[in-house]
Amino acid sequence: MIRINENTIDDWLLSAQRKLEYWEPDIFFEELRTPRRDAYASTFQRPEAALELIKDKLEAAKVRAPRPFHIMNIEAPGGCWELGTQISPDLTTFMAPNGHKIDTETYRFVYLLCHAIVVDEHDVVRHQCNNRACIRPDHLLLGTQAQNVLDEDRRKYAGHTSQGRGQALDAQVKKHLQRRPDPFVVEPLAHDETTKPSDQWD
Ligand SMILES: [Zn+2]
């Protein structure tokens, strides 16, 4: 039997559970309190429902075949776990135990929970696989907005945009939409829903 050296969903949930058990507010927590940080803190203190939610999301994700070797893929080996599309990544709404509603991209929620990290508004969760539909925890990385813009530039030099994997898509994406707006705005590109995902993949 071939042993695939990749973490399963259960592995991720177990490691998230362990990190959350040991989570406690850091020394800056009181100073930096915002409703959103409080919501994450209360979630981390009682994470059962949130873990259940990301379990469902991870299980619902479509597992893609590993991408071919390419210098751009080197930081995110293995196939992506996709939910939603690159242009409209899946969204999560979660009622934190403190009553504050967290509305965010699923990849962000998965990452923060798996790593038990309370972040600031200016922190962004980056995709090392350049695939915004991906929620696979080891394809995600925490960074600053500046790094995210740098990622975008690197992608362009490599012939990719955040809207797609190939230069062919550039023709269909208006110039002003090629750089992802912040905060993220869902862009109504009808062809994305009707095109088979495999068409975009190759
Ligand atoms: Zn990925």
C-alpha cells in the first residue's frame, strides 16, 4: 500500500484542537481589543462548534490532483482543497460564543482556527498555492497586506493573476479587476459558474 504523506482532515482537526486547548490571550490582547478579536477569543475558548463547522467545510471541499511541478507551486505541494471559486471563495458565517457574528472567507476562518491565531484587521491570510478557492490549511500562510500585494506581483510575473491560473484568463477579466480589491468584492463573472472547473484547471 502506498503511504501518502499528507495530513488528513482528522489530523488537522486534532492539531487544531490541541493548539486551541493551550490558547490564551497574549500580553497585548487587552490593549488591542476589538469586537472581532473578542469574537475569535471567545471562539477559541469554546471551539467545539467552530471545529464542527470547519470539519464540514473541509469535507465538502473538492480535492484536486497535485499540480505539476512549477517554481510557483514549490511552497504548496499537493493538491488544493477547493470550496467555491477563485473569484468567489466560499464564505463562512459563524456565531461566536460571545454573540458576535464572524463573517469571513472560509479559508481565513480555517487558517485562524487551525493555528489558534487572533489577528488584526490588516493581517491577511495568503494562498501559497495562488488558488483563492483553496481552504487546505498547509497551503495558507499569515501575512501582511504588503506581502499580499507582493504575491500578486509575483503571480503576474509568472503569468498568473489572482483571478485565474493562466494568462488566457486575462482576456476575460477587465484590467481594473485583475488586482483583487481590498476589502474583497465579489466580481460577477458569469462564465466562472458555467465553466467546468476542469476547464480552468488545465
Ligand atoms: Zn491550495
